[in-house]
Amino acid sequence: MQFRRIIVLAFLCGCLRIDAAAQDFDPPLRLEFNMSENKSMNMELLGKNGLVLFFQKDAKDDPKWVVCHYDTNFQLLKMRTVPFETKANICMTASDDHFFYAVLQGDAAPRTNISNTYILRYSAESKKIDIFSFYQEKGRITALAHYGNIFVYSVYLANKSEERVYVFNTQSLTQTVLHGDKANICEFQDAYADTLSGCLWLASKFYESKKQTYIHLTQLDSNGVVLQSFPLACDSKYTLKSCGIIYSRGDTMLLSGNFINNEEHRQITKNNNSGIFTIRLNNNEIEKAHFLEYTSFENWFTVHKRNLSNSYDILYFVAQNDSLLILASDFYAPEYQQSVDQYAGAGFYVAPADIKLIGYRYQTACIFIFDKVGNLLWYSPFNYSGLLLKSERTLLNGYIDSETNNILYLFDNNNKIFSLVYNKMEVVQGVKAINIMSASRYESIASAERSLCRYWYGNNFVYSAYQTTSRKYKSNSRKSNKYVFGINKLCYK
């Protein structure tokens, strides 16, 4: 069966020649920035419109930030320096195919007119920057959605252990609380802009008590006016723990998330998820609902049930086309290291054990392939072989080849990309590792941290990481190292 492979794109339309002689070198299509240990780079993808890098200038205590817009060949299209009135810290960034967004927050005394929150919007088409500033009560913005003349954002109030959802109108420059007052504790889940109906749908989780929750859907117009707001009613046997909006098209909507089977008395995962669901709505009524329990996938569950009971699971979107939808659940557990200091002298002393978190051990994943109305077609179990990551995150990226119907899965770990190709349930290509290259034949990547591989556009992906590169000089054995933020473009061919 025909299959394709991942290559590292090179300048001048070349590619990495796997069978080339040792002296041949095709430099990868790569961006590289010298970094210091205490600096960070924020990158967001704009589909075919390229990508944006957002970072603070090196000047000490300088509140200026820089927006750099690159095309898909890593050519700089626009660089803008953005000043802020007060010192502000980056809170989050987001993007779609047309806009880049950044949220920054600083300190400001209550009951003053001094702004402490900024939302920056950069247009990929016009190259224009808009900045909206306002005062926000104490709390950290954790999610942002944009549609028409409004931003919808959620704020986590650490002192109250609560979350609130706000609507900010860019025309009137006013903000209102949508969800999360004292009588209505909530947690923001997802947002989806329905361009067919001209509205923004929000999914939130409402708390009736610490143990009783339900999903609530809200429809807003482009000015933030609430058109509809209603709870998602489903079988009382199940409690919906999370909810994502896969799509909304006029009268129809497809939702997915995790659920708990209230009649199941044993713990399946550490966060008590029983499985995943898909719910299709028609005119706000449930047309079809599927609740897929992990225990129903017997072959996979039998092998991994011991690991699952000690693992957390996270459900996320992988890929879709006109006929298929792919979701995945990763299963992982925190891993700790214990050290004991001992001293033997006149006496014997043992210090208290020092226990520290060293990372998260990823054991397995279950990949679910649905049709576009939410019916499960098949599933593909996948073994990470005990992959250890420094932070919790989603791993798999996907691409569906329209010519062969092959499905490519990618995930990264430090300085390697791993690829796997399926055709339905058949493995076309087993797991293969790809080394990430530096831009020079004389440099090698000695180490990488905070690596991330993401789907970009078409059959292209992008890999980024904070890396230490090593350069060896021919004249002697001396080496020089530098710390960089590197970005490589990858293509499935």
C-alpha cells in the first residue's frame, strides 16, 4: 500500500536527502533566535497566512513588545513594536487563520481608572494592530474568543477559586459578566463562531454543588447580545465533565467531551472519567447521543486497565476533513523522584526524604475516528512506551491525506519527531523517529526543552523548541554553545 513520509523542508524548494552523501547538506527551512534563559517566545499559527512571534524587548523594565509576522516560507512580512502604558506581563496568546491575539495583564489599584488589562489584535491581511485596554479585577485570564465586535474571555479568581466569563464590546468599550456570579459558579469550556448563522456559541460547565455539574450553552450575536441560553439535558445516568464544540452549522451542532457514568462504582481513571461522548443537536434538541465507555474497548482496556486506574486522561481534537473527525485521549501519570541525604560521622543522620515532581509519564492513547455526525467508525490504540514529559500537554497531531485516505499522526519529544501512518485500522507505517536539524552543517542540537509539534496548514506542520546548539571548529576540538528558540517546518509527502 502506498504511503508517504515526513520530510524537513529545506530552502530553495529542496528537501532533506536521507540517502545523500555525508558531505551533502540541505539546510532545513528554519527560524532561529538567540535567547537568554529568562526570556520566552510566544508563537501562534495563522494557517496559510503564516505565523506570528510575540516577545518582549530585551531592554530592562521596557514595557515594549514586538510582533513579528512571517509567511509560510519564514520570510518576514511585518515587524511592529508595541508600547504599553504600564508594565504588563503576558497572560496568553491565541490565533485563528486571520488574527493573532495577545492578552497582557499588569497591576493597578482598585477603584482607579488605570487600565491593567490589554487585548492586542493583529490582522494578518491588513497588518494592522488594535489594542483594547480596561481594568479587570484580580484574576488571570485563561481563555479568549473573538467574534464580530466582541471578545469573550474567562477569568480565574484564585482568591475565590472561581471562574467568571466576561463579554467585552470593542465598539462601546464596555465589559459585562456573562457567567459566574455568586449564584452561578461556572467553568468556561469552549467557543465556536458559526459564520452561517452569524453568531458565537459558548459552552460552559455550571456547578450546582461541588459534585453536581451540567453543561450550559449560550448563543451571542456579533455585539454580545444573548440570543439563547439553555442547559444541555441528557440522560441522568451520565454527568458531562467537559464539553467541546466540534462544529455549529445553522440548526445543527456536534459536541464532544468526557463523562462520568453515575452507575459505575469503580474508578476508571484518576480524574474519574468513564469515557467520551458525542452529542448531535438539531434545533437545540438532542438528535443523537453516543456515550463510549473506556471499558467497552475490551482488547485495549484489558491490556492497560492497571495503568489507567493510576492515570489522568485528557481528550482533545486531532484532525478532521469533510467526512472524518479524529479525537484522542492521552493517559498519563505524574512521576516523582525521592532522594535521601545521609551523613555518617560520630553518629548517623538521615535527612527527611526530598520528593520532587520530575515529569509526566505518558503510557498510552486511544484514538477515536468518527463520521461527521458523531458515529464511531473505529478506534486505534497507541502505546507511548513510557514517554516522560516535563509538563502536561496534548501530544498527537494529525493529517488526513485526501488522495490515499491515510491518516498521519505526529508527536514530539525533545529533539525528535515521531510519525505513524494508519489506513483505517491497518498500520501502514510503524513509528519512525525524525531528528530535528540545525541551520548549519557545523552545528548540532545538543539538547531541547519545551518542544512542541503542531499542525499548520495543508500537509505542513511546525516544530518549535528552546534548544542548545553546539558548534565544533575544524581547526581544534573547541566547541561553542548557544541557547536558541528554533522553529522548523515539516511537510508530509
